[in-house]
Amino acid sequence: MDLKGTQLLFLFFSFLCADQVRKLNGDSIPGCIPVERNALLGFKEGLKDPTNRLSSWMGDDCCTWEGVACDNRTGHVVKLDLRNPHPFSFYTDILGQIIFRRSNTWGLGGELRPSLLGLKHLNYVDLSMNNFGGIRIPEFMGSFRQLKYLNLSCAGLGGLIPHQLGNLSSLQYLDLGYNHNDDIFLEIPPGFLIIDNAIWISRLSSLRYLNMTGVKFREGVHWLQALNMLLSVIEVRLSDCGINTIPLSLPHVNFTSLSVLDLSENSINSMIPGWLFNISSLEYLDLSYNFFRGIIPPAIKNLASLKALDLSGNQFLEGKISVELGELCKLQYLRLSDINISKSLHELDKVFTGCIKNSLETLYMGNTQLGGYLSDWLGDFRKLKYLDLSSNSISGPVPTSLGRLSTLQVLCLSENKLNGTFPENLGRLAELAALFLDQNFLEGIISEEQFANFTKLKILDLSQNQLILNLTSDWIPPFQLQGLVISSCKLGPRFPAWLRMQKNIIYLDMSSTEISDAIPDWFWRSFSQILYLDISSNGITDSVPYLTDFINLEYFNLSSNHFDGPLPTFNSSVLSLLDLSNNSFSGAVLRDISKNMPNLKYLSLSINNLSGEIPLSLCHLGCGVLDLSKNLLLGELPDCWNHSSRIFVMDFSSNNLSGSVPPSICSLRFLESLHLSNNNFSGELPLSLKSCARLNTLDLGQNRFIGAVPSWIGESLSSLKILRLRSNKLVGNIPPNLSRLRALQILDLASNNLSGTIPSSFGNFTAMKVSGEMNGTILKNFDRYNENIQVTIKGIYIEYTILLPLVIIMDLSNNNLSGMIPEELTSLFGLVSLNLSGNHLTGEITEKIGTLQQLESLDLSRNNLFGGIPSSMIDLTFLSYLNLSYNNLSGKVPSGNQFQTFIDSSIYAGNPDLCGFPLSQKCIDEGTIQGPNAIGGDEENDNAMDEEGSEMEWLYMGMGLGFAVGFWIVFGPLLFNRKWRGAYFQYRSSIQCGLRGPGNNFH
């Protein structure tokens, strides 16, 4: 027998001997070792298993249990894979990317017991995608010396990472990422993993993969020094770790095998360190969303192997892009979005005409302050598949050179200033799968011929242009779209019959397309697979059938149409937004709404004809926004709200509800906005509201509440920004401690029976001392919703939404207040409107009123004020509404600035001792009057119009005659201040569009 045969025979007998030994120990193959089986059972006892995943963990053979794998030769347990297989449901989006939805089931929980130490031969452990409720990683995890793979990502772990993990000298793969939780909708304790000293990482000498995304690094953690000792590491991901410093130099770069480095979403504030460009093996470098400053260094050319570079979101990087960037001949992915390039596109031609043009497949430069025209060099990329130049100021037409991008699959030119007609040259892009031209200034007609070559198109977004889609009803499109967004294009009046051929659409937005037709039956049958449907703001008629087959529906918006009949029935566990507002739906609110739509986060049924009582099932909704305002609902508000509900906004205003405010409302721990105005609620303001500590908006106006304004409002509701109690039957003095509401910007106590004086402490409203901010929000934790409120300003009733953060108002009108106007109010420099009319106020108007520079509306009419009109009021250059009528004012009306535009004399009516323009009484000298009122001053009172008619008369007269004088004062700032101009024209647009229902608040 040769040597080889002898060796084989020896191995055979050795195997037989080992087998006999195991049989003598009472075990047999297959089957696991009893000690290890008991270790697994002990580990199981500490776990919570809500879905009974470990039901197979019984019997003798643990090697057949789910998640357990044994060595085929020795029988030892070597692998424990308890990764939650269904933490998310997912689908493939329009561009082929995977989109995840979080599942309701969070897998295993409980504790990690040390009985696991009985598995001494483990080399693979995966406990990811579970929820262990914020417990710490146990120190004993560092005892498995044979462990090569450890995955504890997305497992709901928290606290300090034990240094004992550094004992895992055989470890090649370590993933501790995504254990942080900042989602207030999850029933998981907030927390994250923390590392205080990274030196233990340096002992993982075999490590090749490290992911610590979301792990919080404390100061002085020495993370870079530790990584620099890992000679074999290939991939390092340290995104969102709270890192704020990075050494600019390293004596020696030791991780020369490093291929992937991700330091994105930290707070690193420095230049880009030079040592990075000595890692010649780097293929993927992500430094996005930090605070790197300076330029992109020319040394970038040293990274000759680089395939992907992401520097986006570093707003302090200078606009100069090194020409050397164009010499990265292997670069396939380049993302420079959200940095301040601030150049014209043609200035970048030297960068992008290097060898990079032969390799680049993806180029993102959205929101980089690019200007100029689309340059011809863009057509020179030979392999470009994705091009994103969105959110810039690029103007002019789309050039023919883009038609040369024969491999282009995604083109995004959204939010620019492109003009002209739909670019016909794009029809040459036969590989195009997604085209985004939305929010430009394109115009003209698009015909069927222009789509002829788009056979691979999956998503088309032409919204927010002035395009007309001239497509016949029998047109057969050459593509099968998954997403179509054509809002604000002209498509109607007929419902597009060609949509019937689109079998794969999951995202459809045809809002504001001038459709005034009924929806055909085939539409509801053909689109039951849809995820997102928005056909709002049209003139669509008909009723909506039962939509119980729409089980994938996430977003459904039919607002601002002419739908009627009963509310449609849904059966979608993933529906998050349902907006049926501003229609003519009638009947009762659905009884099983919380059962059929358990994940609803936005529900608006406002401005319909819904009747009956509010169903108790609404108390069990998980909504963020619940809006049933402006209907015909009656009865009492249910008293079944509880802390498990996630309602941020509750709006039942403008119904026929009665009774008292239920105490359980303040059990809603997330409630920030409560609107119950214009109902028939009665009784005193309930003490239970004291517990609504997170309220930002409290609107109880236009009801029948009695009693005093509670002092606890100023003590307990410290977050209030809007307090509206107008048009009730409140009595007594105004509590001075309301001034403790430091965030208050709208105070409306008008039309009650309040008495006493205006508290001098009202000069302490902190938020009223500064101007509102357009980028501010009223709600703190639900920024996708724009708060709305109705106020009286400039003599008219206005509902503010988009501009609400700019509105700072105090309205105490139509009460029984007396005494003088507190001089302290003149320190509220941010006031836009002050209305103290219809009271019994006395004294003179203080000269300091001229300090209220932001004031646009001032109404002090129908009081007992005397003395002159302060000359300082001519400094109120934003003032466009003034009413001082029916007081005892005297002397000359000031002249100059805005006062030249106040040509309606009725705003001074009832003050017989006033003189000067625009009154008929002429002033002979200071304080002397010549005119009819010098003798018979009561004649004007006898002929006075009612208040509303008078205000409207001066409003319309002033618009004409005062135009020439007031034009530059009013519109000058709009021409030279971009923020004001944008805000003004958004406001004008909202007025022209009219009320479209609260559904438009969701973004």
C-alpha cells in the first residue's frame, strides 16, 4: 500500500474511533451535544418570542432547530442565526431600488443570557433586526474566541459597547450598526450604542469588515488610531457616529487594504485630511453631510482606484473643483449635491472633459447653486446612466447635446429655470427609464410623437410647468409606466383613457390638471395595485366605490373635487395618508376606520357634508393628523382618547358639536394642536387641558365657554404659540401671567366680556419681540403638516397656513377693557397686527408706538382715546390698515410715508377735533380746525355706516387713489428682498387658489 493509501486508511479508522467515543457518551450522529442543547434552551428562556419563531426548539436534535447549525463532523453548534427574517416588507421602486416598510413585528426581545457560553465552538452569531429594548451588549460576547462573524445590527441594543469584544481575535465581520432609535412612533425605548474608547478595536487583528453606523463616539475615543492598526480591514462604515474631529495627518497609514470608507453624516469640521489620499486601495469614499471646508484637494488624483466619491452636503466646501478630479479614470459614481459650487455649468468643462468622461456612470450635482445654461460637454459622457442637476438656477432650453447620452437611464432637471417647449431631442434617449422635468418654466404642447422612442420609460414627472398634453383617447403609449406625475399640466377636461393601457403604475399624481369628468369604472379595477394616488384639485365628479382591493395603498388624495355619496371603504394596513377633504361626501364617518387602516398617520375629511356622531373608533387611530373640520357632525366629542394614540393635530372645528371638552383629550401625549372652534361647546374651560403640556396651538374660539380665562394657561401650557379664545362668553380680568407664554405669537381674546385693564406684563411676550421667520414652524414634531388658523387682520377674516410663521398678532377687541394702553406693548417689535378696538380704553396714544416697525394693521377704533395722533406713526412704513375712528382724538393728522395712502376719511370718523388730509376739516394752524365739524361735529356720527361697510369702503378706495404714493413703500422691499418677495407671492397665490382644504398642508 502506498503512502497516500495509508493516510486515507488512518483517517477512516480515526473517524470510526471518534464515532465510537460519541456513542459511549450516549449521543449519536446526527444530533447535537447535550450540553450545547441545554445552553440553547437556557438562552431561549431569556428571550421574548412574540411570533413563536423558536417553536422548533424542542426535542433532542438541536442541529435541526431553526437558526442553529452544527459542524457535520463534530456535531458542535457553530452557527446561531436568529436574524429577524421579516423586519420589513419591501417592494422595488420605479428605479429598481428596494424600498422598505417597517413591519409591525419586531422579532425577538428579552435578555441575552450567559448560558450561551456553553456554545464554545461558535464561529457565527447573527441577532440582527430584532428588538431587545435598549439592553446592553453583554460582556460575555467577548468570550467566543473562534467567532468570525458577529452581527448585532438593528437589534434595539444600547449603552456602552463592552471592551471585551476586543478579545475576539478571530473576528472578521463585526456589524453593530443602526441600533439607535429616534422614531417617536416606535414602541422602542430611545437610545443608542456608545463607544468611549476604541482601542479595543485595534485588537481585532483579523477584522475585514466593520460597521458602526449610528454608534455614538465620545470625545477622545481614538477611533482613527485604532483603525490604523487593522492591517487586513477592507470595509469601514462609521456613518452618523457623532464624530466632530479628524486628525489632519497620520505618521503612517497602515490600513493599506482599505477599499471602502464611509464617514458620512457626522459633524467633522475641518479640511479634508491629506492622509486620505495616501490610501491608494480606496474604491469607495463617502464624506457626505459633514462640515468639511476648503477645496477639493488636487491630491484627489492619487486615488487612482476610486470608483465612487460622495462629498455632498458639505456646505462649506468651496466652489472650486480641482481639474485633477477629472483625472480619476475609474470613477463611476460622483455625488456633489448640496454643496456651494456657485458657478455656471460652462465653467466646469475643464473638470469633466478629462478621462472621467469615459468612466462616469452617475453624476449628482443637485442644489449646488449652479447657473447658466446646460453646456454641450454634458453630452460627451460615454457611459453616463444617471444625471441629476436639480434644484439649481439653470436656465434656457434643453440643448440637443443631451440627445447624445445614449446610455442615459435617469435624467433629473427638476426645480430649475428651464424654458421653451418640451425638448424633442430627448426622444433620442432610447434607454431612458426616468425623466424629471418638474418645476421649471416649460410650456407648449406635447404630442404623442414626442414619446414615440421612450419604450423603456418607467417614471415621468412633468409637474409644475405650463405644458399641455395633447394625447388622444385611443393613443397607445410605447411605455409601461410605474410612476406618472403631471400635476399642474393641462390634461383635461376628459379623463385620460390611455391610462387604461398602463398596467404597472404604482405612483400617480394628476392633481390640478383641469379634469372635469367622472372617473371611469375601469380605473378602479385596473389600478388596485397602486401605492400613491393623487387626483386632487380637479373638477372630478361621481362617487367612489368600495376600495377593499387596494391593499397596497399608502397615499390617497381626492381632495378639492366634486365627489359625493358615502365615504369609500378601505382595507389597507399600510395606508398612511387619506385626504378626502373639500368634496361633497355625505353620510356617517366610517365606523371601522381604525381597524381597516391601522397605520393611518394623516386623515382629513374636512369640508364635506358628513353628519351623525363621531365614532368611538377614531380614538384608536394611530394618526398624526386627524381633521374632520367643517362638516355637519353633532353630539359630543368622544371621551375615549388614550396615551397610546399618536395624534399630533386634532381639528373638529366648524361642526355642531356640543357638551364639554372631554378630559381624556390630554391623554394624547403627542398632541400639539387642538382646534375645536366654531361649535357649541359650553361650560368653563376644563382644568384637564392643563395636562396638554405639549400644545402649540389651542383654538377654542366661537363657542359658548363661560367663566374666566384660567391663569393656569400661562403656567402649564408653556409651549403655546397660538391661543385663540375669541367669541365666547368669558368674563373677568385677563390673567397677567399669560405673558409667561414665551413662544406665543398669536393671542386672540376678542369678542368676549373681559374687563379690567390690559396687563402691562403683556410687553414681555418674547416671541412677539422679534419678526416671524418664513422657515419656522408652529408644530415641533410634525413638520410635514402646516398649521392653519383664522384671524381678523386689516378688517377682514383670513385663514393663514403657509405664511402662519410670519404672523404675530394681538387681538383684544370687542371686550369691556378699560384703562390706558400699556406703553410696554410698544416693545413687541415683531407685531404685525394690533387690534384693541371696541373697548373703553382711555388716555393718549403713546409716541413710542412708532417703534412697532413691523406693524401692518392697527385698529384702535371705538374707544375713549384722546389727544393727538403721534407723529411717530409715520415711521410705520409697513402699515397698510389703520382705523382710529370713534375716539376723542384731536389735532392734525400726520402726513408723510404711509399716511399719504390713507385717503379714506372714515378711518378717522367720530373724532370731530381732527383735521388735515384726508378730512374735509382744514387745519389753520396746530390744533385749530376750520370746517363743518368745528361747529356741528356730530353730523358725521349720524351718517356713519356700519363698521364692516366702512372698512371695505376705505379698503377699495385706497387701492386706487393711494397706489402712486404707496407703490415704492409697499412694493420696494418686495423687489429687493427675495425672502419677502417669495412669501408675498405665495400668499397671493393662496388667495387666488382659494380654500382647497387641509389636505394641501401635507408634504
